[in-house]
Amino acid sequence: MVTVNENYLKLRGSYLFSEIGRRVNTFAAEHPDKKVIRLGIGDVTQPLAPAIIKALHEAVDEMGAAETFRGYAPDLGYEFLRKTISEQDYKARGCQIEADEIFVSDGAKSDSGNIQEIFGADNRIAVCDPVYPVYVDTNVMAGRTGSFDEEKGLWSDVIYMPCTAQNGFAPELPAKTPDLIYLCFPNNPTGAVVTKAVLQEWVDYANKNGAVIIYDAAYEAYISEDNIPHSIYECEGARECAIELHSFSKNAGFTGLRLGYTVIPKDLKRQGVMLHSLWARRHGTKYNGAPYIVQRAGEAVYSEEGKKQVTAQVAAYMKNASYILDGLKAAGYTVSGGVNAPYIWMKTPDGMDSWEFFDHLLKTANVVGTPGAGFGPSGEGYFRLTAFGKYEDTVEAIERIKRM
Amino acid sequence: MVTVNENYLKLRGSYLFSEIGRRVNTFAAEHPDKKVIRLGIGDVTQPLAPAIIKALHEAVDEMGAAETFRGYAPDLGYEFLRKTISEQDYKARGCQIEADEIFVSDGAKSDSGNIQEIFGADNRIAVCDPVYPVYVDTNVMAGRTGSFDEEKGLWSDVIYMPCTAQNGFAPELPAKTPDLIYLCFPNNPTGAVVTKAVLQEWVDYANKNGAVIIYDAAYEAYISEDNIPHSIYECEGARECAIELHSFSKNAGFTGLRLGYTVIPKDLKRQGVMLHSLWARRHGTKYNGAPYIVQRAGEAVYSEEGKKQVTAQVAAYMKNASYILDGLKAAGYTVSGGVNAPYIWMKTPDGMDSWEFFDHLLKTANVVGTPGAGFGPSGEGYFRLTAFGKYEDTVEAIERIKRM
């Protein structure tokens, strides 16, 4: 008699964005006359840049001709893309990451969910609180998190690192020593960043304790200030303790195209085993490579034209971020983020909890955001707005909030 | 201190197709004048059909315009594709599979590797021997297979179902009762099929024992004879015990485009839990949907033009299969498969073992095939040739083998 993976049954009933979708759909059905503006889920709205579209068309034509047709891609990614990433995202910044240390995939969500598989079931994970739900949920599925305390909203075997106004939404080194440390900077959901000096402390801490840092750099393209590291490999010793995840979703609008990559330096070993080999084996066994046409699209992001175009897209989103930040500040709200990240983290007003504020904002201003509590208990009393909307919608949303 | 997933360390050193690649590359480097013909790995060679190319170009254009741009796809697949699959692959055959029982993915390799995750660690799996290596390897990674017996080439906790000349390469009901049963028809690597009556016995057996069948139908499009089921849901009671995997790789040449789907009927429950819900949760948490443009390409496979074109492609490959089958028979070899499948399974001559024959064929005829032993101990003494080559190459390969 088959048994099911009982860890799945421990997962919280409704996924955050499903619950948001449900509430928004109910409201929209009851008020068909209202124009709802969605600044909730982190999905982009600008179309793919012309250089990317051109590369896609060219690659599609190649797939239609016998001489240029491509079948199975190399499991770990085409050399043309891995080499470009190595040169432009790493070597140009002084980070020694080689092409064969880069694993191309269908996105950072898959990679951030799957990476835990190469580690033993007995490892203790540490996460920021609030946090992107995928890091925790995939460890729940793997049985690493113990039992859930409904009262506190915490898993018994997870080490939480609260990110609050007191610490500027940057985690402190945890009291208990973790084995796997998930860090995401610029942060989703708070939009916080850390300086290179602070990140170096984490690298040193991991190396001292034999821990591994899973560093999610999905929002790296939004960094606008100096001295904020774009990659953890800017820190000394990171090749011995860090895995870095990248996405093409937010810097180049690939949310619907799916492309990402993970870096595992060959110097990263535990129990005498290169983690690089384990991940290569996982990719080879459970994955069959990202589509050729999408990898060509990824390459186009790094072309001269492509770089100009995606930089302009990011700038447009950051114009939204500034508008939200300034508008909310002017209206008397307490806000942070939005300078090096496309997320604005606001304190809910009048002691409302974050779901109350969600409902209030939806009903009064017809604006959708994300309740901070959905990201963890320390997110309670906060609310996330994204800069990925259209400019005119963003302006209107802020005007409506100001009038509330 | 981080520990690694030690189950990974139990995996056999070199993956079958890596070892083949290594030997072929060595030979090619030593004999640059020889034209090596590859009938080894099951990769297609015909370009994507015109209807698919057209759909891709149109979808790419949509992604380049603000009004038609699509961001995140629905986790489980676009409705337009799920509905088309439900109608054309199932309802048209009298199988009641609804659109919301279909999960679109990046391919059957990923799905066949990931599906085991929703089951408990204590389940006993049964596989055919020989078998597609992904089924076993992913269960090794999950710790379900016990220890490896180097002598016998078998895992201690796996139930093997030998597929030999004696049973027509069709497995018999196993003596020990398994929990999860992997079946693949038309079969990779043997090219064998089972009748609907025989498949019904498996469904009845699974229902009687509370087992779940994971039915890999990746080669369904190659069935040419009547009374061979195209889907396990043609059998009564399969909605209560079977998961079915499909690929667009072999029927429509998507090996480099990546698209597949998995069916989990809502009637399939164990311990009171719908497996459908577990897989939906996995998809939602660890996956972010197949690219919009690729899903539109998948839809085009079912258009009137698309169907004509991909049917012609399959017919071209089956012309190769017939040529191989007839040619080898005429040359005195013992062969099977190749009638309802793109794979020809031949007995190695003169008592050679399958790697010996591999080397012999490579050196003497400069033809690459796949040693049967790579698929399991019962594959020893056999050799797989694929029909996915170009026609003229296939003809030349067979002429060379005849001359050996």
C-alpha cells in the first residue's frame, strides 16, 4: 500500500498568493465597476526588450531548419550562455567564477526549491523572518523543519533571524548555529540590502562553522548605491561556503520565459564532496536543460543593445519605486526599501494587522499589495508594495492611498 | 556543519550516456577520417514542424508588445493547452480526463524524476529490467533503494521485473508486492508493448494492492497496431491507481524546446489524500510553469496543420525503424521492437556482451548504439538502436552492419 509524503501534509493550507488571488477575485466579482490596481505579486509588466525578441525569432528560425535544429541541450546549459555569464556577471566585477561553475536552469524559484535536495535531511536551516516562502516550504516538504507552532507561526526546527525596524531589516548572526543559511539581498520582501562588510561577516561566520550560504541574488540589478555587493563572491572566502542563485525574471522580464542560473564554485566541499558534483548529478538526472531559444534570449540580455534596453526597464521600475516611496512618506507612512530593490516595505497604519490593512486597502483604494504576515511572523504589521506595475497605475494607486 | 545527501553518493559513477559519449569522442579523435553514425541517444533529428515554428513566432511577438505580454504562467499550465490535451489526447479516445487533471511541465524527464517526491520514503518501487535509468536513480537519491549489489547489478530494496525474450520483453506481475510500479509502454529501451487486456491486469493488480502505477507514455505516438492502448486510462479503474506521463519530445520533436505533461486523476487517493493536491502543491512551490511561447508551440501540435506535420515526422522515423528491423533480420540478427516504438532491441551476436558489441560496432562499422546492460542486468547481451537518425544515415548504418 502506497504511503504519501506526510511532510506535504504539514504545509500551511493556502499559499500566500493563492489567498490574495481569492480575496481579490471575490472583491472584483462584487464590484465590477471598480478598477483594481495590483501591486501585490512581483510580476513584471513591461514587454520583453527588442534585442531579446530578435534573438528569440532568430533561434526559432534555427529550430525550423534541418541544418540548425537543436535537440537536447547540454544539461548544465549552453557554453555560449555560461561563458557570457561568467565574463559579464562575475569576471567583470572581479569575481573568479568560471563558466563550468554556472548551472543554467528554468529559474531561481526552481533552483531555490531544489537546492536543498543535495543536503542531508539532518541539516538545520536558518532563514530571515519575513522570508520568501519557497525556502521554508521546500524544507518542510523534505522533513527538515519539525512541527509548526500555530500560536507563534514558527517551525520548531527552523532557526529564524528576525528582520525588524530595530535592526534595519538586516538579520543578525543567529544564536544557534545553522547548517544551511538562506540569505536574499536585495531582500524580498523588505527591499533591504547589506553592505559588503556586513556580507563578509556572514561569509566568515559560515566558513568558521562549516555552514553553507544559499545566496539569492534575484534582485541584484536593482542595486543603485555603491558599496552594496552585487554578488556574494565579492567577499573573500565565499567560494568555500556560498551558492548563488540568479534570475532573468526581474532584470530582463523573463517571468513568463523562465531562465535562471545557480553558481556552485568547485572549492565548495563538505565531507570531502564537491557540492558542484552533486548538483550536476541532480541536473543530469532530474532536468533536461533550458530551451535553446530561451538560452539565446538570455544571451541577448548581455548584448550591447540588450544591456541598454534592460537597464532602461529597470530604471522605469525604479521610477515607480521612488514614486511609491516618496508618496507614502509624504502621506505620513513609515516606509523602507525601494532604493536598491523593487519592493517597498511599509508599516501598516493605526495598529492594523497586515491582513486587515490588505482588506482595507482593497476596499477603500482598490489597490492590492501583499500582507507582511504572509512572509512570516515578523512581517506582521507590515505590507509590501511592488514597483513592477505600469507607471500610470502606480501613480494612481499612490494618489488613492493618499486620499484614504 | 552541513552534511550532504549521502544517497547521492550511492549512485553509480558514470551515467550511461556520459560513458557512451566518452567512448565515441575518444574514437572520433583517434579516427578523424571516419564518419560515425549515431543511433544511440534517443534525440530527434528533424526540425520543428512549420505549424509549431509559426506558433512560436506569433507567441514571441506577443511577448514583445505591452498589450499582449505575459508574465508568470499559471503554475499548472495555461488553460488553452490543458483543455486541448484533455479533448484530443483523452476525451477523443473515450478517456474521461479533465483539463484540471493535467499538469503541464518542462518534460517527462523532470516529471518522471520528481513524481516520487510526493510519496513516502518507505515505499517499495518496482521497475522493469532493463529500464530507463531515471526511475531508479531518482529513487536512489531519495533513499528508497537500499544498497547496491555490485555482483548482480541490483539494488537491494528495488523489485525488479525482468523483461526477457522468454516473456516477450513484457514484465510479469512481481512476486513481492510493490507500492509504486513504473511502467513504460511502448517501452524504452526494448520497444515492447502490451495489449489493453494485459495492461488491465496491471491496473487490477494495483487497485487490489493499493499500489500506484506511474505510466510513462512518452512513445505513445509510435503505436501502429490496434489493440495497443495509447493511454492507461483506457483501462477500467485506472483513474483510481494510475499517474500518466507524456512528452512532446518524441511525437513533435520538442527535445530542445522542453514540454510535457502529467495526468493525476482526482479519484486517485491514498491515506485519504488526493495525490492531485500533493503534485499541485509541488508544482506551485518548486516550479513556475512552462514558458508561454512553448505552451503555444504545444497547442500548435494539436492544430489541423500541426497534426498532419508531426504525423509525417513520426512516419519518417518509423520508416527508419522498419529499415533497421528488416535489415538486421535479413542479416541474421535476432531483433524485436521497432513496430510500435522508435527503438529496436537486438540480441548481440556471438555471445558478445553488450559493451563488447558496442566497441566492436563502433570500431568496425563506426555506428553508435546503446549497450543493453546500461539499462539493467537483463539488458546484458542486448543492444538498442534508435530510429531517430536521418534516413540516409540509417540506411548507411545498416549497410555497414550487414557488411560486418
